[in-house]
Amino acid sequence: AQRVTQPEKLLSVFKGAPVELKCNYSYSGSPELFWYVQYSRQRLQLLLRHISRESIKGFTADLNKGETSFHLKKPFAQEEDSAMYYCALSSGGTSYGKLTFGQGTILTVHP
Amino acid sequence: GAVVSQHPSRVICKSGTSVKIECRSLDFQATTMFWYRQFPKQSLMLMATSNEGSKATYEQGVEKDKFLINHASLTLSTLTVTSAHPEDSSFYICSAILLGTQYFGPGTRLTVL
């Protein structure tokens, strides 16, 4: 069975500080990993996915298969980054699109 | 961008009644939609995959006779919670895929009294 773990329920940083949201997964095959973000009173939206290897809003995430991790990082946090962040995994194949979510991390960026 | 809507945004019903929640892809066609459930302060849990023109596939532990899913068109999937009970109170969220990206609806808050 696949599982996604986000060990931090709450994370607080000051504006301009680096931030790292941790995500670990367990899955025997080759998963597709995602980070979703939910801003206050808004719907869940895709932030980035590992296959794109892109930076969105200054965030990056690298898939580390050895450590089964997909941590989200940003070198200089901004107040507008305050939101709930979910790490998610899709096993692909016949389960294409089915997402297993982590518990989520609430990021608060203080001025 | 792709937009997914849900109706209603919130509903309160009495125990024993049935409630229907609609999920629409407004500007694209979706042969597959997904239904998630979110308990307070918890993560999203996939309930079922809604397939246009065929039966939905349910995740383990989800009662298909209780959570009826119909995907009659390429833009509409409905979730009917039958004989609702207070333990069915939750936040229900649907999603649809367009070009490999999953777009989520705003969710429906169901409260069963």
C-alpha cells in the first residue's frame, strides 16, 4: 500500500527565511509525486510535480528515491506563501490520477 | 484555466435522507472524475473514481451502495449520499483531469443532523 507522510503539521518561519516542507513516501513502484497548495478560502491547486522539474513561485522539490522523499523548498519565504501544503502520490498505470495525500502542513510566514 | 465547480457548496439534511452533490467541469470534458472526502483537520481521502458511461470504481472500505456515483455526461458527475447519517458529515471534494493536471472543485460541506 502506498503512503505519504508529512511529519510537520505546523511550520512557522519569518519572511525572507528559507523554508522546507518535508514529505516522505512509501511505494514499491515508480510513483509520481506532487505538491498541492490551498490558500485561505480557496480550492486545492497544483503547485508542482516532480516530473516537471520546474520552479513555481520560487518553490522547488526534488524526488530522492533513495530516501523516498520529496521535500518542498524555497530559499526566501514570502508572507503570501502562508497556506496549507499537501504532498501527494500517484501510482500511475491503471491508477492514473488517483492521489494519496499526506496529512498536510500549515505554513505560516510571519512579517 | 480549467475550472471545476460543485453544487451545493454546503448542505444540511436530516438523518435518513439522501443528498446529491454535483461536480461539473465548466470548460473542458472529463471522462474521469474523482471524489474525495476530508474530515476536519485531516487529509483528503480518495473515495471513488467516476468514469463517464461506465460504473464508478470505489476504494477499499467505501460503501458503493451508500455513495452512489453517476457520470452521465462528459462534464457532470454526481455523488449521492443515501440514507445519510451524522457520521457521513464531512467535506466532499471532486476533481477532474485535464492534460495530466488534476483540477479540484471548491468542495461541499455536508452536515447530517
